[in-house]
Amino acid sequence: MVSKAIARFTRISPRKARVVINLIRGRQAGEALQLLEFTQKAAAPIVKKLVESAVANARVKSPGVDLDTLFVEKAFVDKAPNKQMRRWRPRAMGRATRIQKGMSHITIELGERS
């Protein structure tokens, strides 16, 4: 593992974020950034910013690292507790139901290929 970046309590559902994460897992960092630039998904800008942060962390950790050797070693999305995002919708006969607003923790680890 060369570097790691985590976005916690991101206001996107894990199901939507996993679609984008599955696109970039195992790809080179530069290729992943290009792919995320033109992906028309809600999670793409969030994940792109996270990959850029992981690349910056790799450069700080070891200044001589080459961008062409970095690749997305691990990428996963976990469900975050949505304590702050509780919403209620009025229903028939005076009832109310909860609206689930998804939140997620997104983690990306970059490795170095020789």
C-alpha cells in the first residue's frame, strides 16, 4: 500500500457509489481519473476527488513516486450511519413513514506496480 484516502459520511447511497467504484478497481490511477472525468454518474465527482486525494497522499508520502506506476489496489464502499438525515413522509390515515437518505464511507488505497 502506497497511499490511502477515505471520504466519510458522504451524502450518496452505497449502492450508487459501488457502481462507480467497481469501474475503477484495479485500474491505473491516471486511467481511473480519465474514466471518472467522463462518467455520467452522481458518485463520479466524489470518487474522482478521492482518487486525486490518494495520489496527492502518495506524493507526500514518497516524493519520487511515479504516477504511471500507481494503481487502485483496493476500493470499497461501506454504509454510514445516517443519524442526521432522517426524513418523514406523511401517509394515509395519519401515519408517517421514514425516508432513508443514504450515506456512505468510501475508501481507496493505491498501490505501486513495478
